[in-house]
Amino acid sequence: MVRANYLRAIGAIFHLAILLVSVFFSAGIAPVTAATLPIQKQTVLNKVYREGNVYTMRGGLLGIFSTGMVLLANTLKNDYNVHAAHTVYHEASGLSSFIIQHYKAHDLQGPIILAGHSLGANEQIKVAKELAMEHIPVTLLITVDAGLPLKIPSNVQQVLNLYQPTIDPVFKGVPLEASDPKLTYVENINVSTIKNIRVNHFTISQNSEIQKIMLKKILAVLDPKKL
């Protein structure tokens, strides 16, 4: 009986995923595809960027509902000349290896900043933990609708956690806490309390106001004197 209920639940989730993808394509929205280079193959610096390294991470379903992570990276790179790259949650270990390798080779200039949406947010916390094992600092971690209340490791200086609480057990965000509040400042923002922001788990990362909040936070870290 329990197994039958479990299988029905899995089937329902699968069909919901298919439905959402179908709606996504029928709306004429171009998805983020696997054409994006794996993070290991991206160059560290292919032109003179401002100091700083921003790595954004998309969530599940090929990241099609995390297009805000791509938008954020592209805006930083194209409009602000910041070295930024985006990947997807199942490439998290590759991102960790990439940062560790190039940090130890002194290739990375300036702060390391991580950002992620949904599963990408959960995995970025895990990336930060892997960097902590190598004593690599993370200046800023931005999480958007992280679904698991994972503890933030003490190598992270500050966290901006943007979340939308719902009664849905899967598609929701949660507040986060630091492993050591003396070393890590965590700012939890329930976006439902912000005027003029109406989002859900699938639209939160690409919302224009959310983009502005993330961008302002990153630029404040990279160039605080200009804000």
C-alpha cells in the first residue's frame, strides 16, 4: 500500500514536470540548453575584467525556470565588466573543482561570489562547504528560494537569502542560518513582504526587482565606493 502510494506520488510529480515543460515551450520561451559550456571548460579571464568572480547556478528541469541566474551572469559580464559564468546544479562538483584549482593557481582575482536558484541554491551552499575544506573564502553567497535549511559554512562572509514561503512542500524557499553567526552574516528576505513583487518559485529568479536586489548586493561587494 505504501509502495503504491509512493509510486503514484512519483508519477504525479513526473507528469507535473512534463506539463510545466510543455507550458514553458508553448509559451514560446526559449529554455537554457546544454549548449552552455561546462564550468571546467570556461576560461578564467579572457579579457580584462573588474576584480571579482561570480558563479551562478540554475536549478532542476535543465534550469529552464532559473533563467534569472543566466540573466544575472550576463548582465554582470556585459554591462559591468565583471567576470561571471553560469552553470547548472548537477555541475556543482565541477564548479567546486574549478574554483579550487584556479584559486590555488592564483588565477582568480578579487572576491568569490556564488549565487543559485532552487536546487542551484542548495548546491551552491554545498559548493561553499567544499571550498571551506580547502580554506577558500566566499565573500558573498546569494540563494534564491533554497528549499533546504542547510547551514551556511563559516568561510562565507555574508549571505543574501531571497525566499518565498508557501504551503507547497517542494516548490518553496526557506530561511537560512549560519553555522557560526559571529563569522557569517545572513540576511533572510521574505520577498512576499516587498511591495510590487509578485512571484512564485518558477518566476522569482528572473523577476526584475529581484534582479536589481541581487545586482546591487554584488556591486556593493565588488565596488562599495561607487554605490
